[in-house]
Amino acid sequence: MTFPAAEQVAEQVTEQVIPQVADMIEIVEKEMNRQEIQRTLHLSDRENFRLNYLQPALELGYIEMTLPDKPNSSLQKYRLTPLGLVVKQNL
């Protein structure tokens, strides 16, 4: 049994990223809070950001919370996961 090369897997995963999530992955540097990410993406509607950018990126495993036990904390920040870093390199 042979397995596809990591590069091929990364390309396939990258092709599946929706444009909004790809935009978010491209701008996330180190750890950023919601306001920083939203401001960088030039988005003013918090609900639109949450539904179309943040939730899909979290569910797909491209970003993660720095405080997963406190999702509504005012100190919450987000960072790229190892998978998110691979996608970012292939965007």
C-alpha cells in the first residue's frame, strides 16, 4: 500500500479551503484576537465574520483557540494549527 506524498495531501487540502477561510489563514500571524483578525480582513459585521470565517476555520481544524475551555473569554485569541500552517504555505 502506498500513501500520497505530504505535498500532494497539502495541495488537496488547500484546494478544499473556501475563499473566506483562505483569506483568514493568510492574515493570521502568531496569536490574534477576534477584533484584530476582523479589522485586518476589513470586516465590520461580527456575525458574518463568525459564521463565514471563524466557525468554518475552527471546524476544519485550520485555526484553534488559545483558551479552548473559555470560548467566550475576552482574552480569547486564535492561532494557526499545524494543518493551517501547511495550508498557508500552499496558498
